[in-house]
Amino acid sequence: MKLVIDTNIIFSALYNPHSKAGGIILFAIEGKIELYAPESVKSELTKILEKKLDYEKEEIEETVISLPITWIEKGIYEEYKEEFDLKDENDRSVAACCLILNCALLTGDKDFDNVKKIKVVKLGKVK
């Protein structure tokens, strides 16, 4: 199974590795699922780790590098962002990645509840 993963799921996994979100990262490590995310998610995650968890720069870099996520470069999804009427630019980037990779989005963000062009999967539905 291929999934685009949103920042909120990654942060939850790092905050509590024993959570359902942590289980998703473990599934990816074990090769049971493939995780993808746009570069914008990496940038957002970096800021959140610094602000909310007081990670130092080196700790952030090590954490991000260790994640079993394939990061998708901006140039690959940029032109598809306009396909989505979402307020947040990061959300449009995430949705655009789903569209070009033809895979579902794993998120807890309610802003995606009414998005029609992509499939949205909630955390409890991944097996």
C-alpha cells in the first residue's frame, strides 16, 4: 500500500511512538506500506519539532533522515496544487502529491474531509 502522509500523523508518531501513528511508521520500516510526502511537509515538520519538542537542529536533521518516507520535490507536484480548493498551501501540496502519485492520503486533518479528487484515509482504517 502506498500512502502520502501528512505532518500531523508524522508528528503524532514522533511524539508517541506507541500510538496508531507510530504503528504506521513501524509498518513502513517493516516494508508493509510505502510512505511519501511533499518537501513542504518536511519543512513544516522541521519547524514543529523545533517549536513543540525543542529539538536542536542536528536532532531534527537526524530524525527527518531516519523517517521511512520518500520526500517528493516541489517541482514534481507544484503545478497540480491549483487543482485543490484548500486554504492552506501545505494542504494543497499534500493533495497534489496524492494526485500525481495516484495514492491515498493518510491524515487527521479535517480540512481534507470534503476533497473529491483524492482518497483520504483516517488513521484507524490502515491495516
